[in-house]
Amino acid sequence: MKKVATGKKTTDSERTTESAQQSQGAAPAVPKRVKFEVFGEEMLEKEVKLSGNSGRVYLPPDWVGHQVKIIRID
């Protein structure tokens, strides 16, 4: 493989990463579904609604200030 000079200096770590990627070949396929095991206090199942260029899920007001985890199931 011939390299073309781009004027950008390449660091040793970039060269190492690039050579590692080339030697590994194609990346393994990512599984379609994975299993999560989560411990928590409550669980809700809701549909994400369109909100401009994004999506939105409304949660109960007593959840404000608490940490949550969102997992897409379909």
C-alpha cells in the first residue's frame, strides 16, 4: 500500500494504531441484540415521541435529579 504525503505529521501512537488496524483485518460483526442486567428502583416502558430533530420521553416529576439508564429494546 503506497502512502501519499499530506503535509500532516503522524505521531508514533497514530502509526501504531493504524498498523494494528491493518493487521487485524475487518472488524468482527456487531451482534444485533445484547443482554443487559441492571439493578434499580423502578422501571417504566414508554414510546419515544418525536420532538423537533430529536426524540423525547417524559418521566415522572419525582425522578427529576435522579440518575436513569435508557435501553432501546426494538
